[in-house]
Amino acid sequence: MNVNLELEGFLRNLIGHLSGTLQDVIGIDEASGFISIVGRNIGHEINQQYHAALNTEKLNREQLADVLVDLKQRIKGDFSIVSEDEEKIVLKTTSCPFGKHVLERPSLCMMTSNVFGTIAADNLGYAKVALEETIAQGAAGCRIVIYLHSDTKSGQVDGIEYFGQ
């Protein structure tokens, strides 16, 4: 039969409908909270995989930036580094791992925020993730800034703070 159905597309569709249903039933803030918990757990798991692969207990800033890009590349997120310094890592993309299913589903952006924030904080002690632009909100791409220190500069921007274990 000529049916356009495969696992990856099915799972993206499933996640899109789950997040959309959560947003419709309990609201964006609560849906974002549930997705944040999942993202944090996945962030810890991915972090441990990279520690094992790189044979290290902690990633340094340069390794962290490379890991964040690598993990998104593996799940078809096509992220790249815009800039990186002692204060922050700036990443961008024009595609989302959730594809078209992320449109009008800003709660799904909590997956990226929590995975990035958890991995950064677990390795460097602190992170604040600012989702400056997102495809889910209608932008042509995503621009994510990960602040690495809890100082006055990061304190002046909206974002979610993460603390290492």
C-alpha cells in the first residue's frame, strides 16, 4: 500500500500532538513544565553518554559547545555555533528536530532549553538559557544563548537558570 508512514515521522507527529494537547488542555506554562522535566532527564542521560565517549568526568567550555552542536546534528537539528567566549555560547539553526510539528508549540522549546541547560550546568556549574528566537514562535530560525555565569550580564536577560549537581 502507498502509505506515507515511518517511525521517525510517526514519533515527530506523536510528540507534536502530545505537546499540542497539553498546551490546549492545561496551558502553555504547565505544558512547558512537563516537557522541562523530560528534557532535564534526557539532558542528564545525554551528558553521561558524552562523558563516556570523551572519557571525561566534566566537559570544558569548548567541548560543551561542540557537544551541544553534535547532539542536535544527530537528531536533525542542524545547529551551529555563532560565537563562544567565557561568558556565553550562542547557537543558531534554521531547522528543528521536531520539524513542522513545532509550529505553535512553544512548549517543545523547553526540550532544547532543558537539555542544553542541564548539560551546561552539570559540566560548568551554572547555565542560563535564553531562547531569543524560535521557529515555534514563527521566526525563520532559532537563536539560543547559553550564559555560563550568574553575573549581572546574564541577570539582565530573560531565560531559565540551571544549576549543577
